[in-house]
Amino acid sequence: MTRISFLLALLLIAGFGLAQKTDGSKLRSVTATEEYIVFDIRPFGDIPYMAFINQVDRQRALARTATQGYDEPCTRKKIVDGYEASEQLPTDQCVHMEPAKVWRGQWISQYEHTVFCPEQAGQKECPVPNERTWLSGAIGGEIGHRYLVSFVGRKTKYPGGYGHFGLYDSEIIVDRMISLEKLSAIEE
């Protein structure tokens, strides 16, 4: 398969047959000779392009390079008191999520670290390292403790770099807390 055929196939698979890329204030068509990094391995994790809801964010994800100077997916510019600022969209407005369901398991709450370990048959402890699921929106609890929790929540559909510094494989957003039981303090 020639390089141009490969790139055309890649564009079609990604859903970008008619994609456009911004170049300053003008729009131009993407050509088959342009190269895109489909999965960019970055120091703090990464989210694959197909995880993003918005087409603009998918294009930004495909255009990422190892150097700075590109627009991050799911950031939006706005004017605050006459100054341009960037804001990050919430995870569930940024990437595809699985449908809400009831979750039960252990939640470890620490400073800049919140990990959820779904309950599995016969599991006594939350294994570390584990799949590393960042838990957002948990209500109650104190930093430095381990809890047994039950809640209704939605998990990110695609693995990637979520949570603090993008160090977590997935993220679950708590929509409604059902129960919270303190198990123990975490020893440092």
C-alpha cells in the first residue's frame, strides 16, 4: 500500500474524510500528504483522538506533537475582564462516557490522588498499582482514608490519561452517592 493510500485510509477510518484544519484565521482542507500522530505518548498520559466528542478536539488530538504550542483538546478560550483565558471542559463534556451504572468498591482518598478499585469477587485489598481509576465528584470522606463506597456513576469509554497529571487509565464521575463507609486511615 502506498503512503498516500495509507494516509487516505487513516483519514477515512478516523472519520476525517472531509476534515478541515485551522491555519491562523483561515480554514484549509486537509491533504492526504499531511502526517498525523494518531497516538501521542506524552509524559503525563494521553487520550486517543476517537475518545473526544467534538470534532475540533479530535483534530487537536491528531495534530499534537511532542513540543508545546498547540491547542489542547477540550480547552476553550474566553474573555475574562478583558483578558483572554483558557478553560478546560469537564470530562463528561469532553470525552465519550459509558452509560451510568451502580458501582461498588474501595475508594482511596489522598491529597492529589483519588483512586477507585471496583469490587471483584474475593478481593480483600485495593491492589496498587492497579488499573488506576480516577474518581471525580465523590461526596463526603476525608483525605487520607480508605472507604467502601457504592454510587451511581459514568466511566470514560476509552482508556487514556485522566485525572491528576493524566496519570490514571480511566475516570469515573459520581452522579449520586449511595453509601460511604470508612474502612481505615492510610499509613504513610
